[in-house]
Amino acid sequence: MYGHFDTKRTNGSIGEFRRQQYEVHRGRDLRLLLGQKRTSGLLCRNIQPVWGTGGIVVKIARSSDWKTIALPSKRMTIPLSRSFSEKEMEMIRRGLIPEEMEDKWFIYWQDNTLFFHRSWTGFCLFVVRFVPKEDGWETVEADLNRDPGQYRETSGEKDADLIFFLIDLLLLHKPDATFPCRGKDAMEHALMGWSMVGRAIGGHHPNGDNEVR
């Protein structure tokens, strides 16, 4: 497990520091993305990961497995409705633990709730609540981070699409999960996908070789 990203600093403005960090990370992501392009054909219009045939199993994530920061008071709540089978819920409840810096999310299940944290900063971006139903489970609502110092998105609709994409790609391992298209061209779309999701967008899944425990 790699070290946690540290945003502490000793001089200058926080805003300037964040801008510099954004440029550093964006440049790094672009270099990694171009490397992926040469090996996996990632720069297509709709980015779709390719999973191996051997199956993917993961360690069950716990809140104590990662250094996290709770959802801030600046938040919004949206209704969120989608049903999941018991088999799907078994995979969702496992969550996700990052292994490399290219793994951008830490996700864990607790008290019928799914918590989504960015792995580098520990910021909580989404908290999704589930309720049991007769033949499975259903999402009912999500709290969304609206602190501009932690997360810049303001659209509840876009966040809803992203949440379900992350569930499909990172937790359910669906090969047809497609990153919500927002880029103005293929390169920007691919870079946004890599920056938001990391190596899983190209089929390299965190904890992919670990046994469930």
C-alpha cells in the first residue's frame, strides 16, 4: 500500500499550492495515460475496461484501512434509485482498497451505507445509502461533497451518473461500464477518465489478485 497524499505546506497561499498540485498531477496522469494508450488502446470514444477471464476477488475494505476525512458540512443530498441483487451486493459490500498511486478511490461499506473517498487526499466525495428489499437492495439517496476546496462538481445529475459508473466498474467489474462522456475530444475524455478512476479504466484492477477475506 502506498503512502497517503499529504497536502501540508509551510508558505504561500493554499490556493496557489492547490493549483500547482493540480498541474503536477494532471501532467503525471497524462504521461501515464499515454503509456496506457500504447499498450491498451485506451483512447477510444467510449472507454471500456477489459477484464481477464480468471475472475477478480478483493479484500473486504474497512473504514480503518485508509486515512480518511469525513464528508464536510457543505453538501447536498439527492434521491438515488437503483436496485441490486443479493449477488451484486456481495461484491458491493467488499468495497475497494487502493494498492498503487494509480488507484484513485477507497470505498467501504458500513451500516448499509457506501462511502467513496479519494485515495490521495482521503476526502469523502459521496455517501450512498441503501435499503433492503424483498429480492435484494436499493439505493435511496446520496450525500454529495460540495466543498469547492475538495471537489469542484456542482451537478447532482452528473454525480449520480459517476456514482453508478464507479459501482459498475470498480465494485461489480462490469466490462461494459462506460465513463460518463464529458470531454470535448477523445484525448480529453480519456484523460478525465484516467484522472477520475485511475488504472482500473484500462482494466488494471486494484486488489485483483487477492483472495476474499
